[in-house]
Amino acid sequence: MICNPILKRRLTPIRWSFAVCLAIAGWLWPSLALAQGGAVAGRVVDAQSLRPLDGVQITIEGSTVGTQTDANGTFRFANVSGTQVTLQLRRIGYRPGTEQVTVGRTDLRLTLTEVPAVLNQIVVTGTAEPVEKRALGTTVAKVDAARVQEVAPAANMSSLINGRAPGVVLIAGSGAVGAGPRIRIRGGNSFSLSDQPLVYVDGIRVASDVSTGPTTQFFSSAVISRLNDIDPDDIESVEIVKGPAAATLYGTEASNGVVQIITKRGKVGRPTFTATVRQGVNSFNDAQERIGFTYNRDPQGAIRRWNPVEFYKTGTGNDLFKNGLIGNYNLGLNGGTEQVRYNLNAGYDNEQGIEPTNKLWRVNGNANISIAARPNFDINATVSTTQQQVNLPLEAGGGMWFSAFFGQYPRTAAEELRFGFFSAPPDAFWGAFKDWQRVSRTTTSLQLNHRLGQWFNHRLIVGSDLTEEDNLSLTQRMGPYFRQFFGSPTQQAGGKLTRRRELNVTSVDYGATVNMTPFTNIGSRTSFGAQFFRRNNYLVAARGEGFATTGLTQVDANATTFGGEATLENSTLGFYGQEQIDYQDRLFLTVALRVDDNSAFGDNFSWIQYPKVALAYSISEEPWWKWSFIEALKLRAAYGETGQQPIVNSALRTFSSTTTGDGGSGVTPNTVGNPDLKAERGKEIELGFETSVLQDRVGFEFTYYTRTIQDAIVSSSVAPSSGFPSTRFVNIGEIKGNGIELAGHANVWSRRNLNIDVNLNYSHNDNEVTKLPPGVQFLGTGNIRHQIGYPVGGYWEPRIVSAEFTPDGRTTNEMCDDGKGGVTPCLNAAKTAFIAPRVFIGRSDAPNEGSVSAAATLYQRLRFYGLLDFKNGHKQFDNNHRARCQVFLVCMANLEPRNYPATLIAQYNTNNLLRNFGYADPGYMKLREVSASYSLPDRLARRAGFATAAVTVSGRNLHTWTKWTGIDPESFFTTEQYARTEQAQVPPLRTYLVSFNVTF
């Protein structure tokens, strides 16, 4: 073809023409041969989750030709010569892979298997800048949120992290839609301050308040957590800091640990759209059996049993609890160039509970933009917004659940009208009382990163988290139907309570690092920085009682109105410096110091210092290491100090407004304050190791810690001569704790058509009160005590050990444990008060918790997953049992006492004086998550117009193994820091979801 024009030239000699033709052909032949080669293309996915992997380095063996997968996991080689080539695949955190492929294949699906223990995995939390795990002398737990959402989609942050990090305990409480748990890391460590960890999103501090929501003068409880405002579909990963790892960067507010949420970032590549649709139901399985029965005698003396589920169905023809529909929709866009990368997400949730009054709707949006303005300067900006409303059921102190638990077989016309429910039928509660919370929340962050060569880099992060929260409780003036059930004039007249809160958390964080190599094989990394945080909490409330007529809903429409306003502000200013020395990139020594001042400190106390020292040693990288079956072994040790500032205004001397004798205004003493009040200080030692063995198929991470909380804040009495009536806070307590944490991962089977992975998490956390004010043996009144020599927040009650029946079925000679190995009379002669001492019944927090999960992938497309989690070693109080049998007397034992132990009947007959029968073992194991997922073949997905497509069927809270006789071992009040009391709460609901996920 090239030679033809030359040959056709008659004036050109033939031999000369052929010579030129051959020369040109010889010069072009390599290019022509390559041009005639085939293409090789496909996608690289995670072997377990089938999630597309971006950033995988792929090269053709025996050549310098290489490429990298994009955000959708896809790659392509053009003009590959030969019939077969071998591809080499590498990515941080995964075992390198090779694959022999046929040239011309463009539908390849290649997999990489995650390595159990990865020392070069990047961690961003608890360090001055992102570092590899090999350099950390502390443990930082990491949850791959993006993978979790594909394997077993979580509706909220709480479900996302549950069971996936040792030492991180979720205290669930209510199972109502919209409710959120408390989070406790490494057990209780304070008598009076918050037990909640700090929460960061992309480097800025955000609100993480628990037990928010409406509370009325009638019913309901605050069970909403701000952590659950964050959409799990916006999250790439979650890092959890415990112990000394929190010392340098978080200081005075990090005693409870830190949760860092990293949202999804843009990735270089063509725009990739992701669409997810989830549909499902919430259900209360086995409701009739779990609520149980009450017993009483009918007018003829026969024993009758009653159950709310059964009698509501009989009386109305409807089910008491209905399946609540779940709808979740999410759309994402990810992509970018080397200069600009972007990730945009939008989501909508609409979820219903098992009652008509319990539902949630939420709209989420998140935008993350990264700009490489210059080769040495980049900007990352994040904006997220949440608009939501949660309508809550009436729980705990009253409402439908209270009425359902303590009803009885109807004996009168009024009781028949209520179908036996205690005070009113469910429809009356659902129609008369409304409780909801509306939230508008916006979180913004801006991070600037600047580098001067390889030796200096610094960054500035500024951000704000603004939450506008409206909590409303409304009871309209009742009509005839409702008035027949609610006889209280206050309830009948109705009322409204509205509480508005504006919570703004502001963060400014500057950090710089200088990298040097002062000597051969020795590196130096010097970091320093400053941080400022401010939390401003503005509250205003209005309450009205007594609507003039039906149909009114405004506070001012009430006959009596009340109001209040308050502002609570807390600020922290901190500075830190850190030096890290490394030897041959395997031995790392870190020394750091942080100083803080906080606005809640007393006037006589200002700056507090928190030191830290850590050592990490990748011993398996030494030349003399001979144990080849251990691929990686890192030893680590650390000591660090953190703290927690006092409650806002607790150091101040305060006065209350009052009315003077002549009707004017004045002040009266309120709190005496304490100018010497300072932060609680936690001192912690952490030892551990990380290893992978058997060709990186098995990995373990082990940690042992011991911790002392000094200067613990306790409430101490004030001398009457001071003129102040209340107590004041002082730094005088001490708590010691210790524990172990274990995380394990095993790739037990890995073949092309079958891959099986197993994960294990376990932790044991213990603590003990070691110091209280002089002459004081315990703090607390009632059944919750902090007593020297025992765990924080333990249960203490008189414990009956023997009793005798009287002829009429009552009891006598009740004897209790005297706390010294003997017995003593339980009650006084009149049986109106107990005289036996309170003895230790058990601890309120579970010291043992963990989880086991397994994932099996068949033929690289079909995946099965399951997770079991457990807690044990603690006690819980079943107030449903106590109230039924000791207050309302609707238990079978109340009717036929001689069929039961005398010690039990003696407690039932003491009007709440003896009640150790209510404490039971709530240890459990739950089948928390199960899922099955199928990824469509690429050719079928492309026919439908998608790059990838997958369907997942999942279930949550499917079965519980427990000795607990209440409704559920995770159903209890969450408003109290230590008490675990089950009473008329919505249990964790069983959830089924079908999820469709596509990319295009």
C-alpha cells in the first residue's frame, strides 16, 4: 500500500523504488505490528466485597507498559501484541496478584484479596499528618464503611460501626426508628462527666450529643443521637482512636476516645455515577411471646391471662404492631482529573416504625471537592447538609408501651373499652400525644495543604458544624373520645412544649511537619501545631398548659405559659509539638507534648500538660529474622495522657433570680463554685503487636492497656456556713481500668471460584474505683453506686437469702446478706423499711464484648455474609418484671404464691423495698447481620446501560440467644450514664432490605 505510489512512478528506477519501499517498511514495521495488536481491558474488584478498586497499578509482565484503575475499577491496554500476556496487579493493603489473560479480552474481572495485617496502610487519625501504620506505637481501629454498605447496608452510623472495632461498645437502648445509642470506648472512666467520644468529620469536630429529642410533662423520652444524622453512604471509612493515640491532637477532651469519619473523595477518572435503591421493612418479631402475659382473677374467681397483642387483635381486628416500610435512595457522582476531583452524594430516607406515630424522613447532601491549584498546594472543601424529622413513640414513663405492659384481663365495662390496656387503648395514645424532633444541620470544612519540597509541609483546617434542633411535644385539647381515658384535667386541657437548640461547633486546626534525614538510615519528622475549638449551645424553650378549645396548637393559645433561655459556651485552645525518629523505616520513636487551656477550668487553674511517648518496631523486617512463616510482626508500646474538661459553668459561683419581699427582683445563692477546678486526667499505658502469618492469610492485632483516671470530678457537700445550699465539684476521685483487645482476620480459602474470609473482634474492659473524698466509701444514692474497690456505676441492693411462708401465703423471717459473709434481718419489725445493708449485685456495663463475621464469595459474583456479636458479664434491671409483680400484682406468683420460692414472694410483698429479683443476666449473642449479594456479569450490566449492577438481600437483628427474660437485652433507658433499666421500651427491630446498586 505504501509502496504502490512509488512503483507507479515511471521516471523512478525500479530498483531504487524497491529500496525506498523496503526502508520505509522496515522503519514502520514495529509500529505497524503494535497497531495490529489487540486490546486488554476489564475491571479489578475486591475479592470479598466485589467493590471496584481504584488506584490499582497494573503492568504487563516483561514490559514497561502500565496503567492504573479509575474510580470505577476499570482499566484498558490498547495495541497489545501476542496472543496471551501476564498482568501484574498491586495496591496498598492487598496481596499482589498476577493473571494470565488472552489478548483481545475486554471484559476481564480481576480480583485482589485484602492482606490481614498491613503495615503500610495509611492512617489519618491521631497523628499530625497521614502516616503508615508501621510508624504508630498505638492502636487505631479502622472500619471500611464503603465495603460495609455493600455487604450489609446500615441505616445509620450506629449500625455501621457496631461489632467492627474491639473495645467500642454500643449501648443501644430504644429500638424505635430514629433512636440512637450511647457509645463507650474501653469502659466507664468518669463519675459525673460525659462518657461519649469526640466525633470528627474530615478533620473538624462535630456535635455527637446523645439522648436528645422531645420530653414532655406526660410521656416520652429523649433517645435521638446526633451521630446518626450522618449518612453512611457518604462515608469512605471510620477510624477510632483509643488511649494514648488521642493524646497529642485531642488533649483535654479526648479521655473517652475519638471517632474520625472520612467522607468519600473524588478519584481521577471519567465521571462515575452510582445509584442505590433500598426497600425493606421493620418488624417486631414474636411480639406476643416477648411481651408476655399478665394474670388476674375475673369476677367469678377464675385466673385469666392477658396479652396486649392478642386482645388488641381480638377487640379491633387489627394488628397492634405493623411492619414499617423502609425506603432509601442515594445518588452519587465521582470523578475528576489530576487537578480537580469531586464526589457528590445525595440521599433520601423514609422509614416507618412498628407504630403509626414512629417514623423518620431525612434528606442528605454531601459535596467534596479537591483542587490541586499548584503542584505543591491543594485545597479540599466539604459541605454536607441534613434536613430531617423524627416522630417518636411514647415510651418508658407512660404511653402505649406502658399501658401494654401493665394491663390485665378486663373485668369491668371500662376495662373492656380499653381492651384491658392499663390506662388507655393504643389508638388513644397515638391520637392524643405527638412528639417529634426537626433538625436542620450543615457541616462545612476547608483544608489547605502546602508543601515546600520534601522537607516541609503544613496544613490548615477550618470548619463549622451548625445544628438547629426543634423538639416539640403537643397534646391538643381533648375531645370526648380521649377524655374518657385520660381523667387528669391537665392532660385533658392539653398543652405544648417547644424547645429550640442551636448548637454550633467551630474548629480551627493548624499543623506543620518538617522532614529531615540527619544521618544515614535515620529519619526525623518534627511536627507542631495549634488548635482552637468552640462549642456554643443556645437554648430557648416555651411551654403552655390549657388550650381554650380544640384545634389550637400554638403555645400562646394556652391559658398558662412559661419560657426560658440560656447560652452555654465552652472553648479550648491547645498547642502541641511532636518528634518522631525512625531507623531504617522499621524502628519508630515518637515523643510529644500538648498543652491546653479550657474555659471551664477554675480561675486558679489554666494550662494543663499532656505528654506522650510511643515506640513501634517492625521486627520482622530485620535481616536476621528467620521465621519465614511470619510475614510481618510489629511490636508497639505507648504511654499517653488525655483529659476531660469540667461541665460548663461548674467552676463558677452562681446566683439565682428570685422575688424580694416587696415584689421586686433579687438574687439568692445557687452554687458556690470552685476556682481550683481542673480537668480530669487520664494516664494510659498500651502494649501490643500486629502480625500476619501463613503467606499473609492470617492476621492478628493484640492490645493490652492499663489506665488511671486522676483528679476525677465528684460532687462534694458544702458547709452550711457558706450560705450556698448545694454541693460543688472537686477533683478528688480516682478510677483505674485495664483490658485487652483482639482483632483477627483469616483468609481461610482462596481459589478462583471460592474465597472465604473470617473476622474476629474481642475485648475485655475492667475498672475499679480506687479513691474518693476522705472518709467517703461510695458516691450515689439508691441502687447505683461508685464504691471503692468495685466497678464504676455498680448495682447495690439488699440481697435476700432466705424467707418462710406464713399460713396465709405471706412471708416472714426474711434474712438478707450482711455483706460480711453472714446474714441479717432484711426489714424492720413493721416491714416499712429495709435495715439490711446494700451489697454488690453486679456491674452495669458489659466487660466482655465481641463479634465474629464471615464472608464467602462464589464465582466472583455471588457473596454471602453474616455477623454475630455478643456481650456478657454484667447485670441489668428488669423493671417490667418488678412493676408487674411488685406494684400491679398481675403475675401468676401473686395469685399462687406457694408455687414459687419464698424469697421471691417476700420481695413481691415488700412494696419495692426488696427487689434484687429484678436483676438478671442480660448476656446475649445476636445474629446481627446476614446478607446475600449477586453482581451481574459485565456484559449483562452493559446491556442494561450500566457499568456494574448488583442486588443484595440483607437482614438485621434476626435472632437472639440469651437468658434474659425481658423483652430484649438491648432494650433499656439510654438517658442515664450507668443505669440499665428495661421498662416499656421499643426493642431492636428486625429489618429486611433489598438493595439495588448500579454504576454508569
